[in-house]
Amino acid sequence: MNGPIQESTLQEMIEGLRRFGADGRGVTRLAYGPAWCEAQRWLDSRARELGLDCTVDPGGNLYAHPPGLEPAAPVILTGSHLDTVEQGGAYDGAYGAVAGILLAAMGLGSGGIPVVAYVSAEEEGSRFASAFLGARSMLGMAEHADLDSTQDSAGVSWRAALEFARERGCASPVHAGPRPFEPLFRPRMELEAHIEQGPVLEAEQKEIGIVTSIIGFRRVEIRITGEARHAGTTPMAMRKDALVAAAECIWSAEVLAIEHGDPAVATVGRAEARPGAFNVVPGECELRLDARHSDSAVLGTMLSELEKRFRAIAERRGAKLDWKPVSSHAPVAMSADMITEATALAGEMVFSFKKMVSGAGHDSMIFAGQGVPSMMVFAPSHRGISHHPDEFTPMTELWEGVRFCHALLARLARRDAMEGAK
Amino acid sequence: MNGPIQESTLQEMIEGLRRFGADGRGVTRLAYGPAWCEAQRWLDSRARELGLDCTVDPGGNLYAHPPGLEPAAPVILTGSHLDTVEQGGAYDGAYGAVAGILLAAMGLGSGGIPVVAYVSAEEEGSRFASAFLGARSMLGMAEHADLDSTQDSAGVSWRAALEFARERGCASPVHAGPRPFEPLFRPRMELEAHIEQGPVLEAEQKEIGIVTSIIGFRRVEIRITGEARHAGTTPMAMRKDALVAAAECIWSAEVLAIEHGDPAVATVGRAEARPGAFNVVPGECELRLDARHSDSAVLGTMLSELEKRFRAIAERRGAKLDWKPVSSHAPVAMSADMITEATALAGEMVFSFKKMVSGAGHDSMIFAGQGVPSMMVFAPSHRGISHHPDEFTPMTELWEGVRFCHALLARLARRDAMEGAK
């Protein structure tokens, strides 16, 4: 690859990356699989062509960094993930991964803190039910036991999947000692470029999003039990219809989220009424509820209020309600200093921007959770479509994001150096 | 069998019949199957022990009648069906079928019009998607083409199923001429005893229900198409959530039926939101709607109003709505004369009774539709449970129903004879 890094470089690498995927619509690149391995090797060779050196770690994460970098040296980490959901798009993860390599190759000039790109494994949790395996291993957070207990739907362990990747040069051997993973560099901060995966930036005609926090979520499985009865012979007043009770709950969840205002969201993603026939009043209905907020206390309030409302609906209808929390993640704040610098920079660069909450989880969440100052920059997502073959962002908008990130890294590095000098 | 026909006779035959069924919970006796054939042969032998003669017709319907009955003679038909739904109960159909045989055996005294019991095939439509095959064939309503086009889920045709039954003595050969089925007797009227399959008689502490009409139904498959989006990144105001739209529709169907008052019912028996994950706003939801009323015009109004409300909900939410009517049956009035006599009789016999609409379809509907004066007598259903192993009615209550039917047939026969003499 010749010439300066520019929009066409970004385009060539994102278009190149989308070719690596399983058959079918969109891009399916499950972590550690054959297509994923090929994609990682291709990125490795591209990064080398841009003058970088590459290293893989035992978790299958790729680092592209200036040649001769001391492992113990403090660095700025920037990147995103290589894996996709099934039949996903060409931008989710890929954008930040490619942007990271370009930013590392552009560097911050001689004497500046090195910029190291990371291309992480299994952020989505599409192959292994456990998301963020890559980022967690990058930060030394995974145990030997996890390597065997974490299995995909076919029963293949994380250990075996890593061995498959290692045979293809996509991972280094796990450490034999007490900790299978150790951080490879000392990140002073972390920056992740990503598509928004929502409709807000496009709708509000903003060029970039400065992410102030990553939303927390709570997930609950709910079962409403009424009485299955003949749909013809059971008068309306004598029914305990589990689906109508569920319908009231579904609607009330929407109302509650609207009452709380952005960034509160509440979604019932699944409803299954049984037995499911035309002529039987449903006796049972299962719901999957996902509620999110950037403020942990507000999220807690939302959940208790949802449970209270759901229970009141079921009780009024003579139905039984089981409320089973199944997973949760606390909200994570992005670095206040980085947000301040990013906001000031966007003003100086005359970027139209929005300070916003990320409604989805990202690798940055894991870094921030381990105390690494972290931030994300969002590019708009056309019509908010993501995790779908139609996922799209115009290349110009993606390139603006890279330009912004480069200026931001330079500014942050200067500040970091000044503070170090104090 | 010796001695007079009494409650223990009814009990013995209903308990006897429940033994004939496929393995599994409850009673599974699908039309023309092995268990069904054995059950029919057992009823045949029981009826003969009660002094009756038995005849099967080409549709697999069994008639138990006084010996030496002229086929062309006018008769009173009374009975019900032998088949059950899968994992059904011991009373649905069985009650009226056994009651019919007892009523035929009890007779109406010398010189009265003969009472002929019928035990019909495939009323439920559990084996063949087409319900009332037995009653329809009894009335000569089925064609040769139906014999081949009507198939069960395994691809076995009605013709082949009848052949299986015929080999076991459970059907006579279909007629070779232009019409495969011809009525075997000339029914002056038809009476069907049945369990209510609903909770009303028990709740209102009535001993019997006098059915004034059989409800009509209209069934619609509805598809709501919104936009599948990320549940975390899509603000509430920017969603087109197909499931929340569906929830509003489900609730509004309940509200509409309540507004119309009994006997109006509206049921969404099935709801399926896609893709069905925690973290995706549902982009599509399918519903199955069943609405019923005893008045055809009111039913029509209900359906247009339901469609109007559903469409308004979808439109307000920016979703698309497909409304696909899939089946319907017009309401059928029971014989006004029979209702008058039954009401007067119940008063005289000091029976607590309720004139009511049947919310489910029954063989009587087919007879009435062909111009045969028809009526049904309901016995209470404990907790309204039917089509379920827990289906139950105390034997005493079932026997009261038989006593009432016997008195009613005698009264109707006297009236019929008087009118004939006029």
C-alpha cells in the first residue's frame, strides 16, 4: 500500500474485510472461525503494509503497533472487534478495528506516546454466550476454568476454539501459569470508534457522537399464568387470559420508558403465548424484557416500577406472574477528561456532534470497568439499522470519524505528556 | 346389561368409553383410528345389550335404533360425536353419544316416534382439518372429491381412513353413485346433549343449559410489520415496535368484546414476535384472532370495528398491518319451537336452567343448517375446563341432563304427533 492514509484507504480496508464471512446474507464472522481467522490474517498483512508490526495474544486479539515497541511501554489503545453477529453488517466492529490500524499507522509524530491498534475477538457473544471474551482476556480478566466452561452451541470450548485460531497464527499459546492471559501493553487510555447502531445522529444531522457513558441493562424473563379455556365458550368476564395480561404489561413497559425519558428504554423482545391456537384462550405467556439506563439508580427504579406494574396487572386479572432476572450489566461512565477534550476539540474543528449515551455494550466498557480512561466516538448509522445486512454508513462520514479520532488522540497525548511533566 | 336405565348405566358407559384412547394424558380418540374403531364397536355391543339394533353408514357414523325400524320412517335423532381432540377429556362428545343410546333404548312408549341415537365421526376436526365430517356425511353433504382431497397431517385421505374403519365394521361402503353419502333416516328433529365446555352454568348454579343458538365465528390472521432495531440504541420515540402495536391490538380486542357484551367474545390465541431476542425491538408480529357472536350482523360489525381499530393502532405507530380472514362460520339458530317446549318443561320439572348461546360449534349446527329442527341441552362443565384431561362433570349432573332430555323428547313427540294429526 502506497501513499498517505486517506478516505480511500479506509474504504479499501472496510470493503476488503467484508469479503471474509460465512455463506449467506450479510457478514457472518463468528469469533475464531475460519472466516474470522482469514480476516484477522488479512488485517495483519494490511497493517504490516502500512508500516506497523503485529502481535497476537493468547485470547486471539491482534495488536498492530509501531515496530520495536517495548511491551511495558505506556500506549494509547484504539480499536474494536473483528467478530460479527450472524448475518450482520460490514461496519459494526469492522469500522473501529480498521480505524484503529489507520490511527496506529498515522501515529502522533516522533516522541509522542505510541498508538496501538487492537482488533478484539468475540465482542458480540454470537458464538460463545459470553460476550467481550476478547477484551476481557486482553485485560487479564479470564481464568483457566473459563477456557473449558465457555462453550459454543456445538459444545466447542473456548480453549479448543483458541487452539484452532492458534494453528492459523491468530492467537499465541495461553500462559501455563496461574493466569492464562496477561495484558500485553500498559494502556494509558483507550478509544473506540464505532457506528452508532441507532438512528439518533442521522435524525439530528450530527457528524459524530461523543459517548459519555455506556448504558446498563437488566434482563428479566417473565411468565404469566392464567387459565387456558375454550375461546368460544368462556365469557369475557370469566377469563384469565395470559396474553391479554401480557399485552397490558408490554404496553406498560413502553409507557414507563417514555415517562422516564431518554436514555431510558424498555423492550419486550419476545412474547410466546400457549397453547397458541385460534380457539383457546391463552393460559400462559412468556415475555423477555430488557430495560436500560445510563444511571444505575434510575435503572434500579425502572426495574422495581416495571415489576410493580406487571404484578398489579397480573393480580387484577387473576393471573400468576413469575419474575426472573436473568442478566444485568451496570452502566459504565466514559472518562470525564476525555469527554471534555473531545467536546472542546469538536467545537474547534467545527464538527456537529452530540454527547450521547451508548445504548449497546462495547469493548470500551470493559476497559473503563478496569480503570482505563476510555471513550467512544460514534459515526452515524443510516436509519439506525445494525446487526443486519442493510447496516450502512457513508464512507465520508466514517472518514470524518477517523479524522476526529486522530485529532483527539493527538490532543489527549499532549495533555497526557503535560500532566506527566508536572 | 340388566335392569332399568339409570344413573349407574350412564356412568358405566362413560367410564367404559374413556378406556378407548391412544397412550398419553387424557383421552385421545382421533376419528377412524384404532382406538376410535374399538370404542365404536364397544358402543355397538352395549347398545345391542340395551335392546337396540345398530347400523353404520358410509361416513362411519353409528346409529342405534329400535329393531326393525323402516329406514324411511321419520325419527328423532339424538346423539353426539365419538372423536376427541388430542389429550382431551372423557365427556366432550362421549356424554351426548352415550345419552343418545340411553334415550333410544328408553324410547317414548309404543306408538311414539322412534328415537334413534347417532354417534358421529370427526366432529372436532382433530384428525382432518375439516370438522363435522360425520354430521355432514350423515346429511349427504359430502362429495366424492372430498373423500380424496380431505387428508390428515400424515397425508391419509378420508377415503383411506373410512376404508380402515370399514375393515373393522365401523363404516359401510360408500355409495358408488353420484353421491357417496345419503341420509339413512328421515330426522323430524335433532337433539344433542353436551357438556357446556364453559364456566357459566356452574358459576350461575344452573342444572341445565337450553341452547338457543350456536355462535358464529370469524378468524383472521394478522401480521404487523414495524422495524426490527437494536433494543439498546433505538430511543423510544424512534421505534416502530411491532409487538407493542400488537399488544395494543390484543388489548383493544378484549375491550371491544366487553363493549359488545355477552355473547360477544374476541380472543387473540397466538402472538409471535420476531426475531424474538432480548436485545432486538420486534420488527414483525403475527396474531391469530377469533371473534364470535350469535348474531350475524353484530359479528360483522365486530369484525369491521376490530379491523378499524387494529389499523388505526398500526398507522399511529407507523407500522403496516395485513388483515387476512382465514375462516368463518355463520351463527345458527336452534329451533324456536324446541326452545319454547324445553323452557316450559324446565319450569314444570323445576330444573334451574339458563337459555344460552353455545360458544362452540357442534353437530347440531349442521343439522339446523340443513333445516332439521335442532336443539342442544348443556350439562355444566366443572371450572369450564374442556379439551383437557381435567374436563369433568359430576355424574349426577349428567344424569339430570339425560332425564331432562327424555322428558323433552316425549313432550316434543306428543306435540309432533298432534301437529301431524291436525
